[in-house]
Amino acid sequence: MTVVNLLLAIVWVALTGELSVVNFVAGFVLGYAALALMNRAGALRSPYFSRVRRALALALAFTRELVRSNLKVAWEVVTPPHGMRPGIVAVPIGTASEAETLLLANMITLTPGTLVLDIDAETNTLYVHDMYVDSPDAVRRSVNEGFERLVREAFR
């Protein structure tokens, strides 16, 4: 279904005669809407639509956390009394594949204030350095109930 949606976007670009990223995205969205209408009418039965929604939820959550973390770290730099409590926490994860683990580790690392130092493949554990460790359990819960849950849902 992804290929069909991409082909519809390419057809849209060809029909409009304007090759740009914005026009391609518009074609992709219109193609998605057309396919979703066909799916709702019963002409298609595909999990593609729920996967796209879960991937968008993951992207939005990551963007929200990225902005929030940037503001938190910037505030920490600007204000004199530093409230940092850095620490390294072992976070056991339940990702099913290497791709899920890699995406999760990259999302954590790209978020300011956190960094994945190591991945233990045998025990499926991430070693995460965090600037604000009030409680190791809180860091584990934040990773497991945040990005990890969304990554697992996006890959279902």
C-alpha cells in the first residue's frame, strides 16, 4: 500500500507539472486520503492506515519531546543555579528487533540531555546517561512508557 501511495504522489506531481517537496507531500496526503476512502468503503482491507497513524504519533511525540528537552537544557544553561543531577541508568527494553532498538536508541540520543552510551544485545538493555536523574526507576519508566512503547506500536 505504501508503494501505491507513493505512485499516487508521483502521478500528482506529474499531473500538476510542479516538482517540489511541498507538491509531493500534497500528492502523498491526497493519495492517502483517496486510499483511506477506498478502505472505508470496503474496497481495500489493509493495516497500512493504522501504521501511518502510529508512525505519525511517534513523530509527533518525538518532536514534542525534542522541543521540550531543548527548552529545558537551554534554561539550564542560561540560569546560574544548575539543577542537574547527571547519572547513568541501565534501562531494560522489550523491543522485538534490532531496527526497533536502533530507532529507540537514536531517538533517546537525539533528545538533548540524554545519551545512549551502550546497548547490551544479550540482555536487551540500554545504558542511558541522563542530565536529570531524580530516580533511576523514573528514568526507566520514562523510556519504557514513552518512546519505547511508541516505537513498538509503530513497528506492529
